[in-house]
Amino acid sequence: MPDDTELLQLTRKALPDWPRAMALEAIVKGGSDRRFYRLGFESATDAGVILMVYTMARPDNPRFVPATHRLANLGVQVPRIFAHDAETMCVWVEDLGNVDLHAYRDEPWETRRPLYQATLAEAAHLHNVDASALSTEDIAEMELCFDEALYEWEQNYFLTHFVRGFSGRDTSTPEFAEAREALQSLRSHLASLPRGLVHRDFQSQNVLIREGSAWLIDYQGVRPGLAEYDLASLLLDPYVTLSDAERDELLAWYAAHTGRDLTTMRETYLLCAAQRLMQALGAYANLSRNLNKPHFEQHIPVAVERLKAVYEAHPMLKALLPLLGE
């Protein structure tokens, strides 16, 4: 990757009509392999700028720019792109500030409720797309669709990194036969349902709040999938705490906002919640054990607790409890 001096030079070239870029402030961002910088200019500007430097380590990284244009065209609030240099893998985007939905985690529900509703309203623009009507070019521009193969990949990620790697359980033994069958049933059922578009990592740190409005970020993994997967990602986010009553309220609000049947949606939501939480546990175990990011391990107990509750709430999922040692 270019060093700071080179990045400033690239910025001056990419933004020739802006004041001269003079400083870079590094921004630490979760488990990403990308680098983010807040730019400082020699004089005032009408908008702030974040420089994102990506790599090809993840296939979704170069999809950020086309995903931004796609979401903006759907009416989703996303940062503006000021410049993109594909050769150096640098993107200059609008600085929306550093206050995310996660920052409100300790505020009273009366403060948080409208922020969550605003967040769900933005996601609904994505979810309301009929994925079956997308063109071949549309599909090629996005990450792999949530089909049975991708659900199976997520399940195997969970089994490899959390169940076997972190917990030391051998899932090839006869005692896990029913669990393996339940995983097959889960992924087959989810893959059979009609899809919209999903954010894919729809959690509180990927939603910026500005003047009471919600703005989505880190959406480069957008793809065809189930709205309920995003709902589960947000409402069961291990980084924050929502009560069961608050989750129920938001599910009901979203169903009314989008004209969906709440009973049917809640059923699919539980199944997607199991899938999403398994994926998250696989990620936390992999990041903490294999990728030198031990702070992610602190989120494992909460994710396990929430996954257990989801397993126990649906007949199809109860056979999966042995995966958690239950």
C-alpha cells in the first residue's frame, strides 16, 4: 500500500479542484483489511473527505464503488464518491462523521427507537427490490447470491472455526447426525424463499447517524438475499443490547412499513437469525484465533447466548443445540 506521503500526493491529483490536502488521520475500522483516513486540507471545504485504501484480499472490496452507485439509485442514503483510482485502489468518499448507531447503545429507548426505525427504512429500499428481475449484468456486479451453496458455506465456516476450532467439538460423530440434517433443512428452506437485496453486514457499526438520519456504510457485500437476514443482523447484533420487547416492536414496525405479513416474517426471521449468528460466531472465532484480533473473542458469549435462544424458539432449530454443547 502507498505510504502517507504518496497518499497525499494521490489525493491532490484525484481532487485537483479542492484545497491542498495536508494531513491524514488514520481511522481504525473493525475487522476490515482496508485502511481509512480522514483528510485535512489547508483551508475549509464544503464537505469532509474519507480516503479508503483497499486491497484485493477480499473479492467484495473492489465492489464498493459500484455498490455505492446502486444503493444511491435505489434511494438509500450512502456517502458520495468524489474520486476513485482503481490502479492504486483508492476511493475518496464523503465524510459523514464518526457517530454510528452503536454510539447510542446506552441511550434510553425513546432516543434509540427513531434511529432504528430510520435505519430499517433505509434497508427497506434494498429489501423491496425483486432480485428475480435483476439482469445478468446486475448480478455480475454484486457478490454471490444467498443460495443454498452460500448458506452452506456460512454453516461450514461456523462449524470449522467455532464448533471445532474454538469449542473443540467433532461434528463428524453420530451424536451430531441430527444437527447436520437440521443444517441441511435450514439452508434448503432459506434458499427456496424469494429474494430482495441485502446489505450482508447490517449491524450498528455500519450505520452512521447524522442529524437524526441514518446513512449506510460497508455495503460492498450487497447481494440477493432475504430481508430477514439483515433484520436479524441488526436486531441481534452482539455489539449492542435490545430487549425482546424492543425487537418485537421493531419487527412489527418494519412489517407495517413494508406491507409484509408479520407472522410469516417472524418465522423467517428466526431461521435467518440462526444462520446469521452462526456466521458471526465463525467470524469471531476466526478473527480472534487465526487473524490476530483477539478483541473479537469478547463478543462470543453474547452471540452464543442469543443463538441458543433462537435455536430454542423454533422446532426446526432445536436439533442444533448440541453444536453449542447443550
